[in-house]
Amino acid sequence: MTTIDEIITQFDLLDDWDDRYRYVVELGRALESFPDELKTEQNRVHGCVSQVWLWTTLQDKDRTPPSLAIRGDSDAYIVRGLVAILLAYCLGKNAAELLQADPGELFERLGLGNHLTPQRSNGFRSMIARIRADAHAALVACDSGPVA
């Protein structure tokens, strides 16, 4: 998986927005395949025009705060690339760090807010909200006892 630092560096090197869009699509194509059985209503991110699925699981529930493993997919190439950027941003962060993180700032830093449709920007914010909700749920579940 491409790291968030590599993504930021690549965006800085690409001056033309057509090239940046192609890069976002490439990131989406390189995203780990997402099993069809995880494309459920429960995993669907509401607020996105395209179909987007995020699946979060506790990776290390014995650790405080717990670590999360997040996977995602979309039926639209550009949105799948946005999912890849968000997953790269979240990689290595525990649940508490995800609650404090501001991926929206990264979205703006990369210039995506000014170059994507309002619907795609809203979809990205919906993905952020979903990850934060999952991180919060993981913290609550681990504080109240073991999670199956």
C-alpha cells in the first residue's frame, strides 16, 4: 500500500490536475481487492453519491487504545482513489488517534476540495465521519470489556 507521505510527495510533483486525477485513479486501482461479501448495507457509507463501503475491525483489541484495520471500496474509479488516500492516512493510527486526526485538512492540502465536485467532497467527509464513528465504537467496546 502506498503511504500517505508518498501520496503527498506525488501530489506535490504533479502540477497538472489531469495528472493528479489520473494518479488518484491509479491509487484506487492499486487498492486491495474488497470481497463482495463485505459489500453489505451495514458497510455502506451513506452520504456518498457513488457506492462506498468501509469495513473496520479491531486489529489488536488487547492494546489500549485499540488498533483498527480498515478496508474500503467504491464502484467509481475516482472515489476508489479517495478511499485509498483516506486508508493511507489512517494506516498505523489507533482508535484514539483516528478520533483526533483531521483527514479533512489533508483533503484540502492536496487541493481536492477545490477540484472535486461538491458531491464527492461530501462523500469524502461522510467516509471520515464513518471512520471516526467506528473508532469511537472501538474505544467504547474495549473500555466495557472484551470484544468478540
